[in-house]
Amino acid sequence: MKTPLLLIFTLIVLTRLLLGDSDLSKPLQPSKLNTARLLLTELRQGDYAHAGDKEAILLVIKKALEFSPEIQKKASLDVGSGFGGTANYIYNLGFPNLYGIDLDKAAIEYAKSKYPHVHFLEADATSHTTFFDKEFSFIYSFNVLYAIEDKDTLLRNLYDMAEPGALLVLFDYTTENPSLSLKDLADKPMYPMVLKEMKKTLQDIGWQILEIQDLSSEFLFWYQDLLDKMEKNEETLTSLFSKADINKVKATFSTIYHWLKTSQLGGAAIYAKKLN
């Protein structure tokens, strides 16, 4: 397997030079990058931190283009763009006017360095609506919504960022049990989508739901596959990452797999259109 670590350190150095930080005697502090997420990129052979990686992206984009083929020609926004792999993949599918925002400063710096053709910005979509001085015809997020408790504010802000008729896609975990206790790789609570509540929230804001695509069986397969890859590549992972990181990823995704297998957790993609 190819290691991303040397590339990451090189990109950090180049970023600092571009930002005018010529004193490279100061530590690079690569620990700012989430090492558990880096482990996922190693397993998935790309800068993806969401379920299904490329397969999930192709599934979503195929459906999105069925609803709105014109979105390829206009501005698109990746909400929670992480290391930039998903935005880059979508860019290469024929979306040249692509933007990404994320709260993680180190991830944004990495994405800017590795994927300069995509416009990345450190920003919080739950507190602001003007980032790039433009409206978007396509807004999407992959496994981001689960981390946000106040979904109403986020969805209202995305509505304000969208042009009339814009397409919104929310790809994420679902549950019928809001009290389900889960934590992500950062040890933060997870708030999966409760579809009944999401439908009402989206409609109250002004989003017209076009389709809710149940992906629970796909999520189950993707997480089983991820855990299998961890087992098969244990030796390589051990040479690149700490035992703590490996155990953390394995424990987190084993728990998610358990909830998926027992149908306490599911997955879905919601497609919605901004009413004019």
C-alpha cells in the first residue's frame, strides 16, 4: 500500500513556504492532522473519510445528475470537505467550479496544497452563509450531518447559500432511535439523521424533497469491507500508525458495524431542491 505520510509532510512544508513561513526550523506539527482519519485514507487509498468512498460518490453523483444535469456547469459546494479527496473526485467527474469548506484548519491546508484546482476555505456552515460571494447550484455533504446536533440552523444556512432550484444532497447515517449513544473518531457524540424529523425540517425551510434513497445495506457492506481491510493490512498499518490509532478506528467502526447489522443504525441519501 502506498503511504501518504511523506507526501503529507512535503505538502505541509510547501504550504508554510507559500504562507511566508520561511523558518522551517520550527516543528512541522503534523499531529494537527487527524491521524485516525489519515489511517482511513491509507485503507481507502484516497483522501476519503466517509462510508463507501468512490463507490458512494459515484452513486450520489449519478442520481444527482438525473435530477439536475445542469449542476455540472455551475458552482458546487462540498460541506465538510475534510482532506479534499471527495471534492477532487467530483471535480474529475466534470464539475470544474467546485468549492469546499471545513472546520479543520489542518485538513483545509492539506487539501489546498494537494488539490489546488478546488477552492477550499476554513469555515463553519452552522454560523455563516457567505464564504465565496456566490450562490451554489449543487450543495452536498458526505457523513458530516451526523456530527451536527443543530441541523435546523445548518440546513437554513445552506438554503441561503443555494440559488433558486439548487440541488441539495445529504449522505449520512440514519436512525429511528435518537437516544442511541455513539461517538466518532474524535470522541464526539454522533447525531444520525432521524428521517421523519429531517423531512419536516427540510420542508419547513423550503427544501422540496425529491427522493430519500435507503442505503442501509450498502453502509453495512461498506463497513464490513473496511473492517476486513483493517485485518488484512494490519502489518502495514502497524508500521505507519500508532497502536492507539489503530485500536481507536477498529473500535469505532466495529461499533458502527454492530448498530448497522442490528438495524439500530442505517444510511441514506436525501435529495432535495430549493423552491424558487
